[in-house]
Amino acid sequence: MPKKILIVDDEPQIVEICRDYLKAAGYETVTASNGAQGLSLARREKPDLIVLDLMMPEMDGLDVTREIRRESDVPIIMLTARVEETDKLIGLELGADDYITKPFSPRELVARIRVVLRRVVNSPDNDTIRAGNVELDRAHYEVHLPDKTVPLTSTEFEILATLMSQPGRIFSRAQLLTATHGVTFESLERAIDSHVRNLRRKLEPAELIITVHGVGYKFEG
């Protein structure tokens, strides 16, 4: 079955272009023109990925992301016309997996969607990483601590998997970007800092991800 993509944007022309390109690429699409409608469709349609505009009237993309992350780890790619770094980082800290700045190439959007979905779909079966008290299960895309299962977004999962694959090794931000996106898109390397903050918060009280100032991060289980 084709993967279902929910497109949420209040600009009809952008919705139409995204829908046409995604359909041509073999995806099923569902569209919404505002945040409230997008949230309702996300709950009802259970899409495989959401393309979500940041700036919308009534309920913006950040509010929609907050609500979705309370209920689901569905991948989210955020569209933003804002150029301020802070706005992009806020979206990532709330749980968005990636962002694209408007104006953007529809082909780039399709490529980003493929990469994000590939991280979920192509996780090998029976691939479990254990380090310290943490167990990372690629077959089910789950992370377990002794007392809880930790819900992660696909990007957070891949960052943790990369760090856990070689405990003690220091990974630069650029290396972690490459590991999560397949290739290094023109994304802010500081975006990795946002994802790591999310990981640390979710893994509390364990202090597992160590910052190596001026270099990057390492996992110490």
C-alpha cells in the first residue's frame, strides 16, 4: 500500500503543488488548510508522515506539533517561511523530524520525505543494541529502560542508535546529521542539539549522552 502523507498548509497553491508531486511519486495524500483541521485529520487518517506549515491562523504548526506529540510519534516535516534560527529550533525541540524553508523545491520535499520514511520502514528485523541499562529495538522502533519504554521520534531514534552503536566514541554534529538524513542536507548543525536535548529529557534521570565541548556527543551507558 502507498504511504499516506498529510499536508497541512493555509496556502492553497503550496498544498496543490505538494499534493501533485507526492501523488506523482506514488504517495497517497490527505490535505488540510488549517491547524485544527490538520490535527483532526492526523487523528482520524493515521498518516505515515505529516508535512506541516509553521505559520497558520488560529492554530499554528507549533501548537499542532505539541498536540500530536502527546499522542503519536508520526514523522513531521515542518514548512517555515521564517528565517530565524530560533523558530526552526523550537519546532525541532517540540518533536519535528526535519524542516524546509519556503520557498522550497517540491523535489526536495519528496526527497526529504523518502529519507524520513526510509528510516522507519527499512529498520532491520531482530536488530537490538544494548548499552548499559538501555535496550534499543530496531525491529519495533522502541527504546527500553529498566522501568519504562521511551517514545522517540524517528530522528531521535536514529541519533540514539548511532551513539549507542559505539559507546564512548565521539560523534560530531555533522556525522549525526549524516546518520539521520542519509546525506547532510543544508540543515543547521545546531538542530542536532535540539534533538539531543529532547533525548536527554526523555531518558531522565539517566545521564547517558555526554557533550564533548567543541566536538560533539558520545554515549556512556
